[in-house]
Amino acid sequence: MTLLLILIIIVFLAGIYFITVSSDPKYLESLTNMSGSARCPNMLIQKGKNFYLFNSNLAEIPGVNPIEFENLEDYTEFIDWQRSQGIRCPVLYLQHGYDAQGQSGYKMRPSITEPQGGLPPASSTQNFNPNYSTPQIMNQPTSSSDLSNSAQVNEQEETSNMLFSPNAMDDNWGGERYTKSLVDAGYYEGNEVSIYIP
């Protein structure tokens, strides 16, 4: 019983020691500023060539909140000065722009130096391992997209030899009667759709 009590006291004292040591400033999170996190700017907005460092927790005061920078170099100098003073503020980078409908908006970007965030790696559709690759037959389609492309090419070759086209989207379309005569003659044999009506 006394051995268990001594073990509990040792664990309790070790916990108190850990709490007192871990509250030392050198063990704190580096992205937080304990000396006034409410005064930390949290958004960097790019409008055209200018950059605006904005604190959403404070009132908007021109020249103070947001802080305006003429270019990216001025902003990096300001960040270097902040870090030299021990101020580290996490900042969300937003870029002003227009969407497809012409409406103004902001787009979140991952980084100031690389606003596109890089491209995802392209996945290869072919296996380059010689042990697993099979020889391809010439003029044989290799994927479903090749099948549809070769079908379109064959259809174009057939219709290019005609004076009139059965396709209503072509410039030389023969008209409704011409297309109806091709349907009756069996030109579209095998392309019919049967609709079951109970």
C-alpha cells in the first residue's frame, strides 16, 4: 500500500514539474503571440498591385488598419521587422478578383510567393514497367477516348464523300427529307433506340 502511495505522489510531482517547465515561453507555439493576439493582423489582401494587412478584430482606420503596402517587398520588410520584435502572426492571404459572372470577390491563396499553390502531379495513364507492358497493335485504339475519336473520324470520312450531310449541325446538311430518306434506307441501322411504353 505504501509503495502505491509513493508512486502516486511521484507521478503527481512529475506532472506539476512538467506544467511549470512547459509554460516557459520557449516552449510556446511559435505562431501565436501571447502579448496581444487581438492586435495581430490576420488577413493580407491583394488588390491590384497593392497589399493590405488587415486585422479583422479591430475597427477600420485608414493607414492603421489596414496597413497599406505598395509592393510585396515592403510587406516582407514589415514581416521581418515583426519577427525581429518577437511578433509572429498567422496571416490568411486573399487575392481580389472577378469571377466568370463579373462579380467582385476574394479568393484564398495558399502562399504569397506562389499564389497558384503549384499544380497537382499528373497521373500517368501508361505503365512504364517493361515487365507489365504489352505490345500495341498499330491503328488499334488504346482507350475509350481513342474509340470515340476513331468513331468520329470514320463518321467524318463517310460523310465527307457525300454531297449533302445527314447531320443537321453541318453546313452542307441535306435537310429533313434527306435525313428521313437515309433513315428509311437503313443508313442508321444499329443506332436505333427502342422505347418501351407499357
